[in-house]
Amino acid sequence: VKYRRKTKRQISLEELKTHAERLEDFALLRRGNRLSIMPVSKAHWDFILSLE
């Protein structure tokens, strides 16, 4: 795990859930997972950054 940068704005879990179809297999959106440090694929990270 490596810190890259701070996002331009906060992106809430609720907002990420509205894009669940684009974030298929994203561990954070699976039921029972907690908000914590976890690996994020490049494809998922690129999409999350596009929400800024």
C-alpha cells in the first residue's frame, strides 16, 4: 500500500455505490467490508479519480 495523493474532493461510499456496475468486484462495495486501507486495482482507481 502506497499513498499517492489526496483526491480533489471527498468521494463518499454512497456515491461509489451509485456506480456499482462500473466498480464490479470492488472489495469496498461488498457487503460486510469495512472502510479501511485495501488494495485498489488500477482500473478501479482510474474510475474513482474520474469522479473528482
